[in-house]
Amino acid sequence: MTYAKARKRNLIRTACFLPLGGALLAVGPMTGVADFGSPAIGQQAVTKLPNPPADGIMGFVVEDFIPPVIQGKDACPEGTVRKVRDEYLAALPEAERTRLMLKENEEELVAKWQASLFGSNNTNICSQPDMFTRADMRTVQSKFSHGLDLDGGKSVDTCAHEEFASPAGVTGIDNQEYRVMGCTLEWRGVDGIAGDQAIGTRQFHASGEWTQVILLKGVDSLQHDDSVEVIYANTPDRPVQDSKGHFLRGASFSASTKLPRHRNVLHGRIENGVLTTDPQDIMLAQTWGQGGSRDIRGNRTKFDYRRGKLQLTFQPDGSLRGMLGGYKPVFDVIQSPGIGGVGSALVAGIDCAQYLQTLRKYADGIRDPKTGKCSGVSSAMQIRAIPAFVNDVPAAERMTKR
Amino acid sequence: MAVTRSQFWLMAVPALSLIGSAMTPATAQPADLPIPPATASEYPQGVKIAKSSAYNVYANKRGLTLYGMDMRTLLRWNPDPAKYCQAECAAKWEPLLAPKDAKPNIMFPRGFGERRVAPGTPPPGLPAGFVSPQAAPDWTIIDGAAGPQWVYKGWHMVFVRKGSKRGSNDLDGAEGGTWNTLKFVPPVPVLTAPSNVAALFTSGAYALTDKDGRVLFTGQCDAICDGWVPFTGGMASRAIGDWQINTAPDAPQWHYRGKAVFVSQRDDPTSVPAGGTVLRP
């Protein structure tokens, strides 16, 4: 069941125009809202925008593609998700826990918590997470999240879920991925500092492995335009960076459809300086050690956003800021530690089975019409894109693709 | 920016795998990865080469395309992917079985998946007579769900799609790259050539290239000789096999069987200018 849809509509109308200060006040005690963007990411119009180029074509390269995390202790009041060692200890009777934590019993403790990661027939919690049952993990308790309203106030093809409000006060935000993963150390990091995911995704975009480009065609105005073609694609070209690791503006990129890269053609409209695309499935490259000798699942992974859409705000400096939202298959969320196998648990302390189990519990999208069960979570990625020259895939080559 | 321990592991595990693949190149069959050349000239009984538009593929005696089930993609579903294809899978895919009395000589590595009896206990090694998938010859036998079954290039359990037609490769890459046609690339020819000459399989045959993969060619250019860049050697180069070094020009140029050799500078490094003939071993 979705909540407060009618009320949300009214709030959206007013909240969209809240000044930044007002938005922060509305958020209340939250601190460190975001270190890389406005709290109203992709939802607040800016006032002074340049005219678009005469040919209506604008290119961008995506510099940030990050799971948006709102810092502050209200999100995870009990702290971040326990690592497997701590989870093992927490499940023990107090006397046994106290005994094992004595230094002289360290070797026994290590043996026991590591053994808890393995099951029968050589299974382990990260290579075969489906085969383990775990307690649910800590989830985000705050009512605030970045993201998009994906279900539009309807629950026709979604599953029961609670919705967030954005820091700017926009309600109806669907982001169950954040609800589940938002208290993990990989996402949240040390409070106030971007977590591993943020750092890792930035590296993958800088390396050319996941690098994305956006090409807008038919832009008549950055304020209002009823119809814009949006090419959202991967590029094999590595961005040029300055000495601080920022991408240089105005570099040239070529879109590519050669696997594992993808090219998505979207239709969008601009209202009040905000570009929003119509919902449709979006796929983008996400490679993890492709071609590895042990496991090539990495080569086959992808960002798979069902009913995905972009909501991007034109900025006076020529950049775009906003969100990609959509429903993501639950296993995709743990692709990286899953590929890492039991090493992800032994070294990074990640309980993939616990993650997967909790993701399934909170799944709100990709509903099977027969069973009524959902196998996907609403998700959002924060985007910042800077101007670039983007050469689309040649028409002749596109014709040969599916 | 500092890299945390968990981040290192998240990124490092796939990266280490990548290093491994570089050391044992191209064991994959998916079309978007390099296709490893065959190393064997003998195949399991009934297996033959069938012509296909993009690639030649291995086929069974009925001419049906052989598919490899990439065991690496199935670890999530079964810690021993060799036993994966049962029930629903077995209803669709027919295994290419080895003789019933054939002894398996390969197994999916346990590695990280091995249950640790005690901390610090190393995973058990391969049983005697077994090879690891990384070091496997073209054709090996694994203990599959239906009995001894052929494996290609260490990872690909061999199947035929039930009900498929001759020449059909429709399921190449199906199920997230789990099922891939077994593509045939002839064994790499043995070259007697300068050390910076290699062989590249392109357009259905091997061509000679420089170390950067640019094809070598001979011929006569027309009036405009743009793109005819000499394939140069060092001043101390010595003739080898059919190759001679011509030191008369400003830069020594290799000749092959008496003809001056050039190297492609085109965007497509496997194409040559008009009038050029690609060198083939």
C-alpha cells in the first residue's frame, strides 16, 4: 500500500518552489545533507538559464553517478549494519559473547564466526546467498530520502511499501534500495563522508568502464519544451581529468552499443528548467572484473532500471544535476559482493544473504502479475553531468542493432 | 582519497580475476569477449566444424550447433555448477555425454567456496589426474548431472538445444551469457618471422600483423601512396625464414618473399589501402 498520495500532490506543488533555506529548515535536524548537490536534486528549477544551442543539440558526460545518502544520525540511530563478526556475536547469549570476546579466545571466535559463513555442500553466504537464512539487517529509519516518485501515486503494479519525503519536502519518494542499503557501511561510510559506493562508482566512471553520456536533441528552450529526445548511453572513451580528478568540460565522447555498453533512447520534456523523461526500461554498463578466470558474472551485470526515468535540472553553469530512478532486480544490488564470493564476507564483513533477504522483504517493484510478488526495489542514483561533445552511434550502425 | 578495507575487497576481487584472465588469455566463448583459438585437432566422436555467418562453430553429428554452458555464471545457483543442469534445464538442453566409462579429469574449482574446517587450512588441491579449468586442454570430461560430460576450454559444459535446427545459433549469449555457441577459431599458426610479427584471426583466416594488431601487407601503391607505411626493422635485424631486411632506405624495411612489407594505418587496422594484399601465414 502506498501512503499519502493525495497529500503528496499538494505538497509537491508547493515544495518544488521552496527556496533552499526553507528546504533545509523543513528537513529539521538532519545535517550534512549532501556533499555533492542540492538537497532538491533534480526537482528545483533554477531561474537564470542560457539559451540552448541553435541546433538544439546538447551533450554531457556523467561525472557523478552515486547512490544518494542523507547523512545524519536519524537515518540509522542504532548505527551502521553490523559486520558478520559482530552479527555472529550479537546472536550469542551474553555470557558466551563475553567469553568469546576475551583476547585469549580470539582464535576460537574467528573460527566460529568464519564457519558461520559456510553452509553444506561448499555453499557460502555470498556465492549462494539464496541458500542461507539470516536475520533482517538494520534499515533506514528516517523519513527522508533522495529519489523519484516512480509509481505516481498508483499501486497497480507495485507492492506494499512506505514512501519517503525528499529533503526539500517532496513526498512520495520511492527508494526502497536506500531503505535497505542506506545503513550499510559501504553506502553510508563514516558519518558525513561518502561511502565506498560513492568512491567506487566515481572511479568506474573515470576509468571509462561505466562512463555514461547524455545527448539531448531538439532542445528549443531550457525552461520549457514539450518534446526532447534523450540519448542516454555508455561511452568507451575515458574522460580527461584535472589534477583533482574532476572531468574536463568540453571533451569529446562517442556513444557505443557494443556490449557491455548500452544506448537508451528516451523521450522527455522540460518544465521550469527540469528535464523529465517518460518511464521506460533503461540499461547501462556495470562491469565487475569481466573475463575473470573464476567467475564472469561481472561481465554480464548491468544497471537494469525497469520503468526508469531521468529527472535532471539545468544549471546556470551548463551542467545537469538530478536523478535516475527506476526499479532494480534485488540481486543486482549485491552483484559486487556476490561476485566477490566468500571473500566479501571474510574480508569486508558483508553478509550477502542478509542483504538479499532484506531486499526481498522490502521489494516494491517488478511485480509478477501471477503471484503478486515483487522482485525489484525502487532505486535512485544521483547524477551530475557536465557539458561535452557527444557523437552518437552512427545511424547505419544503429540500424544493425536490435 | 583513502580506500577503505571493504572497498578494496569489493573492487579488488574482480580485479584480481581480471589479472588471472590476462595470464591465461581468452578462455571465454561469449561473442563480446576474445574467442580463444582451438589447440586440438581431434574432437570428441561425432563433433565437427559447421560454417556459420559470423563464426564457424562446433556441431554434433546431426549438424546441430553445440553450446557451452558457462559454469562460472552458475555458481550462485549451485556450488558445483557441473550439477546445475537438471529438471527444467535438462528438459531444454541435451548434454554431449562422454562414454559412460570415461573418467572425469576436470572439476569446477572449490577455491573460495571450500568450507573451512579450521582457519588457515588451505583448500584441498586437485585430485590426481585432474586439471584445473585454467590449464585445461580444449576437451575434458567432467562429472555432470547426467554422467561423464564433455567440457570445452575448461569452463563450458557442452550441450545441444533440444528441438533446435541445423545452423541455428539463436541462443548465443542466452540467460545472461550462460549459454554460448562453441565458436571455432583454427589453431594459431607457428610463425618463423621477426619477433614483432603476430597472427590475427580476421575475416575467416589468419593475417600477419605488427605487435599492435595492425595488418601487414604488400603490393604496389598507385599514384597516391598515403597509408603505405613501411614495416620497419632495426639496423641490426637479420633475415629470418622468408623475411629479409632491406637497409637501403632511411629506415630498414622488412621484405617478405622479396616484396616490401607495409603496415596498415587505417581506423580499421585489419583493412589495407587499394592495391595492397594482406600478408597471410
